Amino acid sequence: MAEIVVAALRIAFLALIWVFILLAAGVIRTDIFGERVDAEGNTVRRGRRHLRRKKEEPVAPRARQLVVAEGRSKGAVYALEGVMPIGRASSATVQIDDDFSSSRHARLRPAEDGTWVVEDLDSTNGTYVNAVQITQPTTVGPGDLIRIGRTQLRLES
């Protein structure tokens, strides 16, 4: 009887190791290739949209552009429109050439009240708004500084 229990424990431990390996491989794949995103900017997981957006017409945001204030792309200007992924990935709307940023570092999106919301996408080094690290979606407006790695972005009207 004890031999059967030991064999069952060995098989369970082996299965647990394989689950860990598969989960780690999934995280590495997501970091290298990024997550799938549909045309509306929603993350797609296993054929379903992870975030559902309302079909209401958004209010025009007050800030109209995003300017790179510090960093390798200093002076670059991006028009604010829709959901804007920020990071090193080629699929990012705002591409940052910064060794301290993740491939999918943060996302800037319009809020219903006309302001903009920045959210960190579980990046390694974090996202800062006006020198304060954010842990949840944060409202930003004209004049606010968003720091990603060594790059600083400023919203302007």
C-alpha cells in the first residue's frame, strides 16, 4: 500500500512541475510576442474579449497630444486618439526606445468624462505620473508627466 502512495505522490509532483513549466512558457511567450488585441484595443484571450468597451460615443478629450519631454525620442509628438499602448513593442502606438521599459509597458486611453487615463500593464520597472508610481488606472491631464523608464511623456492641449 505504501508503494502505491509513493508512486501517486511522484506522479502528482511530476504533473505539478509540468504545470509550472507550461505557465512559465506562457508568460515568456506573452512578454516576447505581446497579447492579442482587437481593433478596439481590447485584450483577446482564448477567443473572447477580456475587456469590453461601451458602444457610447466618447467625449472629446481636453489634452490633444502627447510629447516626449525626455529620452531618446525627445521632441516626438503623438496625437491623442483612442487607446494608445506604450512600450518597446512594434505594435505599440507610442514606441519607446528605452532599455528600462517593457514591450507592453502602459496604456493611455480616453475616459468618458473627456480626460485621459494611464494604466501600468504589470511592467517590470513601473509607470510614474508626476514622480509618483501608479498601481491602478490614473487620470492625467495637460501638463502631467508620465515617466516610463528614463523617458518622460507630457500631455498637452
